[in-house]
Amino acid sequence: MTLDPGAGASQAPAQETSGKLHHSIGRFEPELGGALEDVTLAYETWGEMSGGADNVVLLTHALTGDSHAAGGPCREHRRGGWWDPMVGPGRPVDTEKFFVVCSNVLGGCSGSTGPASVDPETGEPYGMRFPVVTIRDMVRAQKRLLDDLGVARLALVIGGSIGGQQALEWAVEFPGFAEKAAPVAATGALGPQGIGMSEIGRRAIMADPDWRKGDYYGTGKSPEEGLAIARMAGMMTYQSAPGQWERFGRRPAGRPALYEGLGGRFEIESYLHYQGHDLVGRFDANSYLYLSRAMDLYDVANGYDSQEEALARVCADLLFVGITSDWLFPANEVRGTAEKAGRAGARARYAEIDTLSGHDAFLKDWPELEEAVTPFITRT
Amino acid sequence: MTLDPGAGASQAPAQETSGKLHHSIGRFEPELGGALEDVTLAYETWGEMSGGADNVVLLTHALTGDSHAAGGPCREHRRGGWWDPMVGPGRPVDTEKFFVVCSNVLGGCSGSTGPASVDPETGEPYGMRFPVVTIRDMVRAQKRLLDDLGVARLALVIGGSIGGQQALEWAVEFPGFAEKAAPVAATGALGPQGIGMSEIGRRAIMADPDWRKGDYYGTGKSPEEGLAIARMAGMMTYQSAPGQWERFGRRPAGRPALYEGLGGRFEIESYLHYQGHDLVGRFDANSYLYLSRAMDLYDVANGYDSQEEALARVCADLLFVGITSDWLFPANEVRGTAEKAGRAGARARYAEIDTLSGHDAFLKDWPELEEAVTPFITRT
């Protein structure tokens, strides 16, 4: 499997099917140590920047997302942009009004520098020699991209899941930069159940003999089974028990399962098999290790004495959006983070989406999502 | 790894450290097909059978349990019996009053015939040629053991998780046999989230190259990594999110983790690593596949037009025990099954244990468990 090594802007075509661009932000030093000599971020934009550069919205993507937030299906993105119903002319993130930017995160595998990228010092892919990157590193890298694009201020930063962690970290790390920040389905720190589920996925990847301690690039193989299992574990955390009862129940599989079952196959199983193998074709296993780890490690308090101290830095208007059936970032914890921010002096609102869709609601419950975020986005 | 092949009673010593006995129930035909020529069940007993054989209690164990329900730590069971605080003189299952029997389930790996046992027709371990076994098969096999022991009637059958499924199935399959049946932390059928978590574990086992399609016996290896990951996934379903916050939080690991972390290790991770590898030394991976599958497949309605029709057969007094923070068998679903049984005409009670311990409460919250079940056990 050949993965986009995150080519520098000078080597990459300026425009691909999706409109993806690449930009080098140069040397980058992750906060937990190590250094990356030449970091490239892949990004896409929609709309036009205003003369005063005061209409910029940054979208921050989730674990297996990428820069393609908006747009219909294309060759590279057969399902279209991951937030397409939310972004476009007349949509909540109105591209007739806003200049919208979305970049693939540092450590990702969709054009930005990550473990699959070639280390210029060795000429070989980084693999597990890639340094640990954090949500703060992702945000700092995005800041360098925005600086280079001439963006002096963000009207809004918004995203869900680890995109929500990034939105929150933006408000803490660069307090004067974003006017509004909306963490969706994200809290100040992931709980142990979420960390445990992440770790099950990482163990599955690392136990796959094709992982080869991360040095599988160029072998013609990759830890497909391990990554598929990691994805299955992830999918469990993205959905709710009552939602799965409604959607799958105990119905027998309506499509072929990966392998013969022991006494038959349930629909939930063939669904998980399908989701697992679908990710294999479009995602790098090492990136999965690093990005899931960034999710686990994130605590808004990191580098401060407490979450309160960190949140007291915030100048942006905050909107936290919780999802009632979310068990990765439970709604009561999202609300708790909003309340903590409020107590710390931030202007923090909380909106809740009442749904059985679980964590994934921020990628599918469009009317409810629109209702939750539009008043915040349009408010002046 | 050498596993007890489930030797017949004639070959096995009558008494082992734990007091384990073996009994052949002969040829057995599982309900979904296939045949086992000579099935052995390992079992243990406590107390004395009364002259009228009317004081017999059957304990049914959970997924990775065995016949050693009671007793202190011994060579084979360094933690002692899995329900020891509940079983003994003066305890809720009072061995001065009751003759208590617990057998390792059909398909298990602690002395009863299972995938690791030698197929007498080939002289080789069954591996995946072992037929699919169901909760009903386990119960039918237990019935043959009890018949051979001269038990004409059960005063009580009680167990948790898949032990609870067995207790319920006893009441449905042999309506006149048990006076009381107490399914603890079990419902009429597992939901899709539970099935999904089971399947993640099975995929991890089957993806392990040492699994060799189940034929790893005698190779000097077994799918240790896969079984450990399966156990980790299982452990997640046995605990609750708030319970894990309380017990582990986001604390760094206090003991060595299995491998170097990406940016450190959380306590929940080293706990999962430890639990995973602890199971490897005492459990057969193929048995894990078969028994987890039996849990998934169980629906009290199997073979009937509906759960109601099945439950209408019940003559036993039923006590369902739900655990408030259980997400494998959620309390509201346990209560729902109890209510359904009541509507079907059964004498069904429901008791609830309010705890953060999750599903595992039936193996650790002793005072609460005792309070929930003792009135039912002692009631005449």
C-alpha cells in the first residue's frame, strides 16, 4: 500500500480532484519532544477571504477525517465531504460569507506529515520514529498554516470529537485568535473507558505481524487485520446501545460477513467487518496509533495547574455541544466542561443533541446539529 | 500450552486439589448440529445431598469461570472460588443446608469437553471442528450430569452473565425441574453492542497467526496476543464508565505496562494489559470463541414463536437481578425480561444492585449481592 508521504508544496500539484493544497510550515518541534524537519499540511478552502481577513472559519476534523470537509463525492472521497451538509452556500457554515479552511492534522495520512511520510534525514518513512504529537501540536501547526495564509483572526473554529478537542485547545492556546470556538462531542479530557477502547485498537494493530513495529511501508503489506479490529472497536464507541438496538437489533446479517460465523452471523457483525475493512483502504495504521493517542493524552489542563487555570485563559465565545447518547465523550462530561469554563470566567454555552445516534451524531444528525450550532455561528 | 483435554471419569483422578470430579455423560448432540461421541463434565460439589435429594443447588458459571465456585485459594485457583463469599456454611447458598453442584460448561476448558479436547474419532483435538454449542446445550448437558448424580429436582439454579442465561434456560427447558431460578445480570437475549464487543474479541483471536484456524494445540504456541485483546474487550463490557473514572481516572500507570506507550501509560491500560495476559495462562482461546458465541446466540425465544411463549413454560419462581451500571446486560433490559416473564404468567421478581461496579458486580459486590438474592433463596 503506497501512502501519500505528505509531499511538500513545491513537489505537489497545486490542485487535486478534491481541491487539496499542500503547504510547508517548515521545522516543527512537538511539545513532548523530538523534531520534524519539514512539516507539510494538506488543506482545502471554500469561499473567499474578505479584505480584512475577518471571515475565516477553521474546521477541525475527527480521528479518521481529513481536509475534505465539504464537497460532493469525488474520486478521492466517494462519500463527499465529512461535513458537507454543514458547509456551503446558505448552509450553517456559509461559504458565501465565510472563508473556510480545513487541514489534515499533523500526524495524519491524507497529505499532512505523519508516520507514513519520509523522514528527510533518513530518506525512509518515519514509522514509529515519528514523534508523539498532541492536540496542542496539531493546533500549533494549524496556526502556522493560517499565519502563512495571512489569517490574523478566526471568526470561528469548530469540530467534533478530536476536532472538538482541537477547537477547545485553540481557545486555550491562542486566546486572542478565535472569536468563537465550538467543541462538539468533546470534553476537557477523555475518560478511562475511552482510553481503554483506544488501547484495544492499538494493541490489535501492534499484534498484527504485518505491522512490523511500524516499518511496513514498502513491504507490500500493512496491518490490515489489526487496523480493521481497531476500527471495529472505534465504531462501538461512536454508537449507542439503544441506537444499535434500533438499527441492528439481533437481525441476521443481510450481507456476506467476512468469514463464516459460529452458528450464523448478526447484522451488527457484518456491519463491523465492513466498517473495519473500509478504513483499511483509506487510512494508515501508524497514523491511527498516533492520532488515537493524541485523543487519549489530551487534557486541557496539560501545561497548567488545572483545567480551570487553562480555561481561564479563554477569550473566545465557547459553544460546547453534547450528544445525549455519546459514550466516548458523554454529554454530562461535555456539560461539565462547559460549566467549568463558565466558572473560570469564559463565555461558555452548552447545547445538547438528543439522539440515539451516539458520538457519530455530529457526522449524521444534520438538522439537530444545525439547530445546535447555527444560533452560535450567526450571533454577532 | 497443555490444556486439560477433559479426560473421562475413568482416566481422571477422582479428587484433585480443588476437589474437581469428572463424569462422562456419553454421546451428546448439540442442538445446532454435529455430535460429540463422549462428553465429560468436570464438576465440584459442596455439602451433602439430603435423603430426598430435595436440597440441590446448581451454580452456573460465567464466560471464563469454571466448576470451582467455592473454596479458598489453592494450587489451581490462586484467587479461590469465583463465588466463595456466597457459598459455604452460613452463607447465602448455605452448604450446611444445600448440596451444591457446579460444573464446567460444555465447550469449556477446565475439565469439561471443549475444543481443546481430543476427538475420539480422530485422536486429535477438536479445534474448530468442535460443534457450535448453545446455552441450551450447556443446560442439557448439566441435566444429564444431575440425572446421573440422582438429582430429581433442583431447589435452586443461580448464576450470573452466561451463568444467568443458563439459569433462565433451565427454567424454560426443564420447567418442572427447578423450584427456583435466579438469572443474575442476564437478559432474554444479548443486545447488538454486546455482540459487537464479543466479535471484536473473536476477530482478535482469529487474526492472531498463532491461532492457525484453531489448530494450535501441540504447536507450543497459542494465540496469546489475540486472547489477551479479547479479554481486554471483555473487561470493558464488565465495568462501567463512572466506575472506571473512580477506579482508574486518568492516572498514570502505577505498574509496568506491556510495552512502551506513546507519550506515557495510563493506569487503565496497564490494568487491561494485565487482565489480558492473566487470562492467557488459564483459558483456551478456542473455548473463548465458542463460549462468547453461545452468549451472543442465546435468545430465550430460540425454538419458540416468541420470548413470551418460552417464558410461559416456566414453573420455577424466578428472581432476576439487574445491576444499575451494567452495560453488557443493562439493568433496564434485565427488568424488561422479568416483566415479560411476569406477563407470560411466571412468578418473576426483580431486584437491582445499585453500584458503579458494572457487570462485574455479581463477582465482587458481595453485601449487595447477598441482600439481593438471600430473601429469594431462603423464602419457602
